[in-house]
Amino acid sequence: MRLAKQLGTVVVVAALGSAAVQVVQGSWLLTLAAGVTAALLMLLTYRWVVRRTEQRPPHELGRAGAVAGFGQGLGIGVLLFAVVIGVIALAGGYRVEGWGAPAAALGYLGITTAAVATEELVFRGIVQRLLEERVGTWVALAVTAVLFGAMHLVNPNATLWGAVAIAIEAGGMLGAAFVLTRTLWLPMGLHFGWNIAAGGIFGTEVSGSDTPQGLLEGVPSGPVLLTGGAFGPEGSVVAVVACSLVTAVLLLVARRRGRIVPRRRPVLPATTATVSA
């Protein structure tokens, strides 16, 4: 019941926020304001529904360490994407043809703020966290990654390979960030930094979603496995390899720190033996 109540509440608020962002997309200022407002409302809603359904403070969204955690994730996300697009460019798969549109980039900031809040609260904050309580870290991480990848199949330029790549690189990496820190701030910052670098700075497609132009006018060229094609660099083998390495490091550190939750073993009913004289 907790899963249904939390998902239902957060998804309703997320849908309203997404609708508001869609309505005002003609104005970058209103899009930015609507996206940030929607994200804040979702965070408040998540905190409220967790308190109501679990009778506990939502420590995964605690104020302590929020700025540091989000800031670290933001830096890692931007740097990681810069490395990925740099490798793709060196291999001849990306070039910059000029400056993009700063106003469009600011509008995209609002869009991705709402999207990141929605996806991290739903997939890491609710689904992965509650599944982990029952089936342990490894199964919860795998299930959430698959669901996260499958969700991106609805995007305009989605491909099956793109969804698989998202499941491996983003689903695994963001889930691992949550496992390591037990807060949502690091995965939210990481997710936000990656998306902002991809769509808002380097002007590339983000998960095949027809994103607005960024600060740079980036043009992909070459084989799809290198560039990701219409799906964007997230469909590149370069991104899959880079993010998989980060995932492995995060999980290794999490294991050393004792953050891995083991799978529950079924409790067998006790049996009583009778001895006849």
C-alpha cells in the first residue's frame, strides 16, 4: 500500500507540473519558473506522503548535506558528460558549428529540473527504496534500471538500444548513487548535471526527447554506436562504458561501507518433533 499511495501522490503532482511546463514553453522565463516550481512542489509532496505513510522523517531528502550532495552530483554529472562528448568528438562523431541560444538553454533548465525531480523521486526515492526493503539491493537495482530504461521508449526518437543503454548507464549509475549515500541529493545532482551538460551546454539530444538548443550548436556525425544517432550521446557505447565504470566504483564503495542490503530469506515455519516412548 505504501508503494501505491506514494507513487499515486507524487505522479499526480508530477503530471500537473509537467502540464504547466508544456503550456508555457513558448516563454523561456515562464518555462524556467514553472519547472523549478514543479520540482519544489514534488519535493514537498514526497516529504509529506512519506511522513503520512511511513510515520518517519524522510531522511533521504534531509536538509543536512543537501547542498553538498547535490553539488557533488552536479559536478560529477557535468564532468562525466564532458568526458563522453570529448571522446566522441575525438573519434569524429561530434563537432560544434557555432553558438546556440542562451534563452533556449535557460528554458531547458526549467524542463530538466522538473524531469529530474520526477524521475528521481519515483524511481530511486519510491520504487528502488521500497523494493530494496523486500528483495535486497541487487534485485531492486536491476528492476529499477530496467523500468527506467523502458520509460524512455515513449520519447519521440526512442530506440530499443537507446532504452537498453539508459537502463545500463543511467538506471545503474543513479541507483548506485542512492545506494552509496542513502539520500536522493547525489543522484539528483548527477542526473541534473548530466542532462544540463548534454542538452543545455553541448546542444545534443537527451534520450531522444527533441530537446531545445543549448549554449553550443552541436552536430553529431558518424556511426550510431559512436554518436547515439537521433537518441543522442546516451545511446553511444562511449556513454555506456563510461557510466558503467562509474557505477562499478559507486557500488564497490557502497559494499565496503556496508550499504548493500541483502536479499531477505523466507522464514520457514517452526516444526516440532514428537518422540514416542
